[in-house]
Amino acid sequence: MNLQELNAYAVAGKIDELNLISMEGVFYVLEARMHGSAYPLLDAHGKTMQLRSVEHAREVLHAFPKLSFNVVHTSVQDEMCGASTEESLKVPITFRSA
């Protein structure tokens, strides 16, 4: 899903939540959740868009309607060996910066 599609779904009220997923502590990926499925945000070339920070995500989403917005950090054990039974840490954050 590209940014324009994401905005159209957000305006239509079809986005359940947005998750900003930390990828190995280097960059973030934004995913939209709709009807139990995840849709990553894609760039103009159809590749998964990489965001630098929470603030970068807020800048990208500045014109969007307010949505449920979370930062998700995967378990360190899961990143290291892929065998963790721990769930990811999901923290709600404000959609707009203070």
C-alpha cells in the first residue's frame, strides 16, 4: 500500500491501527492493520518504505486523520535466534508530536 492509498483508507475510517515496527534498531517500517491483515507502507518504487524515527513517521503522516498509532519492538531473543516465545513490545504513542 502506498501513501496515497493509506491516506484514502484512513479518511474512509478503514484503518484499525498503524504500527511503526523497529527493525533491528536501525530503521522502522510502518504497517497499516485492516480487518486482521497487515499492509506495509511502500515507497514510489514499490519497496517497503524505511523510516528513520518516530518523528519521521509523524512527518510522513502529518496530513492524515488521527489514528491508533503504536511503536512495536520485537523481542531481542527473537531477533537473535528466531525462537523466542515472548511477544513483541507494543507501545501506544501519540499520533501528533507534542
